[in-house]
Amino acid sequence: MQLYLKFLVMTITVLTLMLTLFVFMSYMKYQNILSGVVSSRLMVVAGSIENVVEHATSLGLKFQEINQLESMLETSSKLDDGIEEIAVINTNGRILYSSIKDRVSHQMEEVLVQNVSSETKSQWTVEEDDYLLIGLNLKNAVDLPLGGVVIKYSKAEYNVAISDIFQKLTFGAFITLLSFAVLLSILIKVSFSKFHRFYKSVYSELREPDLPANGGHGATYLSDDVKKARENQLIIMKELEAAQNRILPLGKGGSHE
């Protein structure tokens, strides 16, 4: 493989690694941003439900007696097409209110129960392959845990948006790599061609300084410079030899006055 091809392959390989890292980091950043936006929007819905619960319990109603929550959950679930279910559960994970009436009295998953019963968390998020679960823990007027609001959000549109941005990033990186490879190959080909011609000229001049280079079809642009350099070298050598003869009176085969 010629030298310029090796250099081209090495450069494209480095660029490919850099673009791959850029695509991966941009994809992860966009995914985190989108997840944060969705979580913030759903947390606003959960916050409105929290306000209703706090107001009702401060008036002396029990957690299980807040009847207006049923209609509120059903209305809130229609605010976003991605909301699959909004449920209000107690600290044991049993569903007290739900936008899906058939789910009332069902038991939530253990991982959700652990988050709801946690005293150190007020807001939490559990991300699954197909769903995003947003939780907001509820407390009464004396700061005792009551349970929590859990919003189950479908990631169908979320995954479509993530897939779309990944395809755009990949396509952009491919176009960039292809354009750079074509441009770089042309530049390297031209540069190395000039260097190769320069190397052949110098090598030819140094090897046969008295003959025209390039097969006898005329001297290269380096001929005069090389000849002058050789002439200067010969002059210097003669001067050194003369100086040596003057310093050393005894030469080979006799003496000189």
C-alpha cells in the first residue's frame, strides 16, 4: 500500500471514531433533555393533584374520602395522549384512585411502593423500556406520608423522537465523513504526488548529476542547484587541500619549498 493511502486510511479511521463519539454523546444528551422535559410536564399534572389532596386533608377529610379525585384524574389523563394512567396510591402500594376505574384496589409494583414509602424522596422517576413512571409523594398537614401520585406515560412518541434524532445525527455524520474523505483523498493525492516527483528528482540528480534527469528528456528544475552545490563542494575541498599543503610542508614523495 502506498504511503498516501496509509495516511488516508489512518486519518479517516480517526475521524470515524471522533464522529461516532460525537453521535453517541449528542444522542445521550438529547435523550436526557427530552426525558427531563417530559418529566417536568408530567410533574405539573401531579402537582395539581397534590394541591387538591393537601387542601382536602387540611379540611379534615380522610385520604380515602376525596371523591373529586376520580373525575380530576380522568380529566388530567386527557391532557396528553401519552398518559396511560394516573393513579393515587397509599404507602402500601394499593391503588385508591385511578383514571382507569378497573385498576382501583389493585397493587402497584414493588419498586414503586419503595419510592412512595421513602421519606427522603418527594419526586421520583422510574424508566422502563416502554413506559416512563413519574411519582410525587403525598403528605398530610402534619408532614406524615399518605401515599403518592403515579403517572404512567407511554414512551411510544418519545422513542419515535429519539429514533428520529439518532437517524439525523447518523446521516449527518456519514455525509460529513464522506465529504471529508473525498476532499482529503484529493488533497493527499496531489500533495504526495508533488512530494514523490520531488523525491525522484533529487534522487536522480544526486545519483547521476552529469546526466539529464527523467530519461534524458531535459534537466529538472533542481539540476542547476545541485550542480552549483557540487561545484561549491569541489571548491571547498580544493581550498582545504591547499591549506593542508601549506600547513604541512612535507607531502607525499618529497618536500616542497
